Amino acid sequence: MNDFFFLNCSSNDEGHPELLYAPNMPISNISELEGTVTVGIDAAFSCYNKTGIQTDFFQQQMTLGSARPFMFSNTRNIFTAIGCDTLAGVTNYESTYGAACLSLCTVDVEMSDSNPCSGSGCYQTSIPKGLKSLEYSLSSSYNYTKVSDFNLCGFAFLADSRSLKISDWPLSRTAKYGKDAYATDVVIEWVVKNETCEQAKANTSAYACGVNANCTYPESGQGYRCLCNEGFEGNPYLKDGCQGKLVIAFWYDLILNYSYAYVVPVVFIKITICICFGNILRFKSGKR
């Protein structure tokens, strides 16, 4: 593995250790199996007062590095706009991708988790695979003057669809900055290197997969990852990181047979023990 995979461990404002992917992007989870790292990224916002004057504004821009083997997950993340007078745009730095979300409403909408986010109070759209940079922008048609009794801010963010709860985003929410800013979980996918498995295996000194692990391709179609072979588990990127599974299972077959002549119950017990270590071995013992 190369320097791209070194992470910075520092202390936050409370003195607690914090693992950072980049400045202001704390890490909450790393999955070797899925090839993902989950980070916190602040939402963009645009807020106005009741007379339509803008009071707060934050536009989010981020890049994972064009040469680094990371990309925003298109299968896990979804772009979301919140508000009743909100037009949110999302593009990449190269301007090869762009999308917009329009969210409108004239009454206070209940922001429940059952809200389909189809344009009333919130709107969502997917992102394509392979994106390495993103920029959110926000605008408004009437500066929220027509909905100022219950909504003065619009928000835009990318978020992991597995953890996102729309109920956490009421229309009455106002802007916050710094450590109190509203951040969402964003899933970043990674690959070892942007090359095929054949190319990777040909370079034995740089091949990242350990013993009992194999090269595999992610859904994004870019680069390769490592995965423990069937029957093994662990870290496939360590030399001996994939270890055989040990599973012990018991099956009990209990048969009750009553003799009418002696009215004495006779019990037959059969115990089967299955020990699985890599390949499956079976040992049977019976008692009558």
C-alpha cells in the first residue's frame, strides 16, 4: 500500500483523539470488506431574514485528489436539498457533471423519515460513479420571504442513504458554524490502484493482496481491491491477514419411542458435530 492510505490522527477541541481523512473531514468508519471510508462533511446553507436579506451563507467545496485512488460512492450517497424556496446545485471541479434539486412548499411540511423527498420540503438525486470532487451551490427565487414564518434557510448536502434521517432536518433549522455545523456521513470508496488484476498480479513486489486473498473489482469499475477467499476472514491487505474460519455447530436429533408392552420410554439421542476449518470436516457419534 502507498502513502495515499496514511491517515492523520490528531486531537479535537475536547482533547479526544480524532482520525481525519482531511482537514474538517473526521472518519467515523472504515470497511475493508466494502472498500469504503465514512467521513463527516458539513452541509452547505443559505439563510435570510424575514425581509429577504441574506444573513448566512456557506458553499461547500471538496476534492479527493485527481491522482488519489478515492471517489465518492454513487451507490451509497445521495444529494439532498432541504427547504421551501431552495434551488441546490451540485457539480464537480472539471465541470463534466452537474445536477440541480428544486424544493418548494407553501406550508410547513413535516420532515419525517417517510417523506419521499420528491420536491416538497426536500428533493434528492443520485450522483454518477467515479466523482472525485464536488461543489454545492444554493439559490432562492424569493429569498424565503413567502415562507419566512416557518423556513428561513436552505441546505444542501451529500449523505449516506443508509444513515440519513430526514427527520433530523426540520424546516425551522438555522445556520451553525465550526464544530457545531451540521455534518452528514459521506461514504468514500477506495481502490488499491487504478489497474487491472492482471496488471497488479504481474508486479509481485507491489501486489497488495495477502495469502488466502484474491484480487477483485469494485462496482465503480475503477482499479482493484482485495478480498479474503471463501472460508477465510480478516484483513486481506496483510500478508497473513486472512485466517480460516472456525465454526462449531451441534445438531441434536431427539427421538422418543414409547413401548406399549412395558410402558417405558426409550430415548434415542444422535449428536452430530460439524467442525469447519477452511474445508468442512464432519465427525458423527451416535448413542442408543
